Amino acid sequence: MKVCVDGNLRQKASDYRAGVPRLLEGQIYVVSQLLKSAKVKKESQHSAKVKKESQQSATVKKESQQSATVKKENQQSATVKKEIQQSATVKKESQHSAKVKKENQHSATVKKEIQQSATVKKESQQSAKVKKVNQQSANRVPR
């Protein structure tokens, strides 16, 4: 049996055979493009992750600095409060000291007055004795 091959059919077969490598090249190209796209996507995600971590690190650093600032301000506030309390204590002690000094001066004045009063009384008693002795002496003298 004789097979008659149409020229058009022959061309199709040739094109098919020639198209297989081109089809494979196209598939390889598409796959390589997909791989490149996946690689770019992966790098982009990694870059976004690194950027996010960097921002979080910056936020943590900023919060740490703020915390340190607050701690420093609290320490300064505590120091000022302590100084105010010490100043109040010194003022109170100074007032108490002044009060004690005043009381001591008053006590010394009273003591001095008591001593003067005792001296006056003693002198008065001696004067009375002398007067009495003088009267007795005057009474004894013959006239």
C-alpha cells in the first residue's frame, strides 16, 4: 500500500518537531522567570522582615531611653524631696533650739532674780540684826 503524504501535512510534522524544542525553551524560560520572581519575592519578604525588626529594635531602644530618662527624673525628684525633708527637719530643729535657748535664758533670768532676792533678804536680815544689836547696845548704855 502506498501512503500519499500531503505537503501541508509534512510541513505540520516538521513544524511540530521543530516546535518541541521551542516549547521546551519556552517552558524553561517561564520556569526560570518563575524562579526569579520567587527569589525576588523571597528577598523582598526578607528585606521587609529585616526592616520590621530594625523598626522594632529602634522602638525598643527609644522606649529604653525614655525609661532611663524617667528613672533619672524620679531619682532627681526623690533627691529633691529628701532635701526638702532635711531642710524641714533642720528648720524644726533650729526652731526647737531657739525655743530651748529662750527657755534657758528665762531660766537664767529667774535664777538670777531668785539669787538677788535671796541676797536682798539676807542683807535685810543682817541689817535688822545690826539694828537690833544697835538698839540693844543703845539700851545698855547708861544715861
